[in-house]
Amino acid sequence: MTFVVTDVCIKCKYTDCVEVCPVDCFYEGENMLVISPDECIDCGVCEPECPIDAILPDSDSKADKWLELNKEYSEKWPNITQTRSPMADAEKMKDVKDKYPAHFSAEPGEGD
């Protein structure tokens, strides 16, 4: 089992989860984070740290469509291990529904 980041993260990119991850399995895109399912040890410490509930266990049926996206982009984007400020419009975007594909960016973030 692993955890996945869903489209709720898009255009918010809170990084509270990154700081608590014991195996540094978060990767940064331009406007969201993903978790490497190959590196995640299923400890679950990241899930309660996300202030907008963007992280789900892959056993949750709502996570199904995000597992492949997390896998694909964790292989393309740079690793992130340090907390940063959320995106400028995070408060405005946090409750927007179905952000993918309208707001998703495949571009990489800065990483560490």
C-alpha cells in the first residue's frame, strides 16, 4: 500500500507533508506534489499533515485514478524535502473541485 496526492493539491501545493516524510518520497511539480509509490513506506504520517486533505491511501477508491499520475510524475519531477510557502492562490483554490485537467501542469517544480 502507498499514499497518493490527488488533484486537491493542484494550485495549492502545501508542503506540510514533505517535512514529516521519513523517506523523502515527495516530488514537486510546478503546481502540485506527488508521492512515489515505489518509495512510500505506508507510514501514514503525511496524510494528517495536509491541511486540505489532498493525500489519500491507495486503498481509498477515490485514490485509484491518482496512483498512476503519482507514479509517472515522481519519476520526472525533482525531489522535495523541505517545507515551503503554499502557492499564492492556495486559499482561493483549495475548495475548487475537479482541478485536473483544467489546472494541472506537467512542468517540474524547483525541488531542493
